[in-house]
Amino acid sequence: MNRTEFITATAIVLFIAFCLGWFANWLVHRFTRVSASDVGELEKMAKLLHEAEEERDAAVSAQRDSEAALRSQLSQTEAELRAAMDGLRDARREAEELRTFIERKNLGN
């Protein structure tokens, strides 16, 4: 085999390797190609996911607002309870003072 035959044989082998590589690439892209219906379905799923995230954010915001309102109502109720307990304590003390006063007056007669 002389030099010209060797170069020609190498060129043919390289060309065949190139053709096989190109064909393999075409097959891979042919089988992994995403169809239009798949793209449409992916877009629909992305839209639904986005809407679900917005609903979740709205629900979290509403829950936080509700929690803040309930905390405010709870603190107001606790303040009213403390005021009522203080009033009751004062009323009991006053009633006890009146009882001792009446008892002293009754004993004094």
C-alpha cells in the first residue's frame, strides 16, 4: 500500500465515521424530539402551577391577616378579663368592708 492508497483509505474511513456520527445524531434527535402536544401540556402545567402558587400566596396572606385579627381580639379580651377581675376583686373587698362595718355596728348596739 503506497502513500496515495493510504490517504484515500483513511479519507474513506473518516468519511464513513462522519456519516455514521451524523446518522446517530439524527436518530437521537428524532427520538428525543418534543412534540407540540407535549409542549402544550407543559405550558398548561406551568400555568396551573403558577395559579396554584398565587392561590397559596393569597391563602397564606389571608391566614396571616386572620391570625393578626385573632391575636388582637385575644389581647383585647385578655385586657377586658383583667379589668373585670380587678373590678370583681374591688367589689369583693368593698363587700367585705361593708360586712365588717355592719358587724361592728350590730355588735356596738
